[in-house]
Amino acid sequence: MIKILATVCFLSVGAEKQDLCMSGFIPMTKPLVTVQECSVAIKDISEYVNQDFKDRNIAMNLQCVRDNYGTTNI
């Protein structure tokens, strides 16, 4: 099974203009079995949030990670 690891950063936050980032796995409604399915999901997610994130000064990195443990959260 494959999971999508997201790192989301809120850019230039506060008076000191610091970037605040966090990482976690995106919960999916159906399992991602292949890397190709994961890549399509990443493309769909990216297109969906792109303009909203630009407007709000948010950056995001998404990557496919093989789940060797069979867990939903690490």
C-alpha cells in the first residue's frame, strides 16, 4: 500500500515572518495500491488546492511513500 505524505508550510507568519511547517499522511477514501495511483491522486489534490494555497501564502509538498507496516498513521 502507498500513502501520501504532505508537508504544508504557512509562509511568512507573524512579525518575524517565519515559515511554519508540519507534516503528516493524507487520509484517503480508498487505498492507493500503485505508485501510478498515488501520482494521479497527488496531481488531483495539487490542482484542487493550488489557487487557494497561493492566495493564502501556503506551500505544500506531496510525496508517495510505501507503507511497509500496514499502519494508517506513523
